[in-house]
Amino acid sequence: MERRIFRRSYVKGKLEHMFLGRYHHTIDGKGRLTVPARYRDLLAAEGAYLTQGFDNNVNVYPPNVFERIFNRVNNLNMTDPSARLLRRLMFSNAELVVLDKTGRILIPQFLREELKLEGEAVIVGMGDYFEIWSPEQWDGQTSMMEENEPIAMRFMDLDLSTGE
């Protein structure tokens, strides 16, 4: 009798642990946002760190990713004004949040006000983290992605080759 052993591929396993896709969810009156179901398992154990993103959005990092970023930013030269500004942006706006029983996170009021997040929000997977956008700000990003300049030309300086 032949016995087959099925193994999960490394790539598939890695992809299952990534934040992918785009979702539209509502922020309730108390500032709570339902996290997409497929993201919840990745945040359930330890929660997540929210901080202001670079494009008028909120970045949501699992603790292990935030720790890597923290270490890199923390090792930047303190005498460099840009490094200090980055530290202020990343860390003064950071907040640890946990999922409630229904899979929601509370977006701090100062971030909601600063980034004009109320009512609807767009949640965008970014691989090892995800972003939260107001629909208006996300529309601006979508417009930039759809500009007439060929996308390949825009990103040609980034090494996106699939080779080893």
C-alpha cells in the first residue's frame, strides 16, 4: 500500500502568516475597529503596536515586527536630526493594543483625530504588518498607484527579482 505524505510548502506556510488583502470596516463611536478575521490569529496572543504611519495612516505591527523596527531605529545616531525625528514619529505615537473578545482593537483617540479616522476605515495588508486608512487618504494612494507612469518604471530601482 502506498502511503503519501503531504507537507505544507514553506512558501504557503509563510504566506499564511502574512497580512494580505484590503478590507473596509467601520470604526465605532468608541474608536474600536474590527480586525479582519484572517488577521486575528496573527495578533491574538500578544496584541499589536499601533503607530502613525508615514502617509497619514496608522501602521499596525505584531510585537515581533515592532521589536525589529524598534531595534533598528533605536540604533540610529542620536545626533542625526532625521533619526531623532523618526524616533519621535514612531515612538511618541505608538500604543500597544489587544484584541477584545469580538476581534476589535481600540484606535487611540489622538491617532483617530490626527489622521481623521472616523466611520469607515480601509485596512490594507502590507506583508508583515497592516495599515489603517481613512477612505479619502486611501483613494489618494490608489490614484498614485494608477497614474499614467508605468508601474514598472516607477519601481524599477527596487530589486523585486524573483531569483535566489
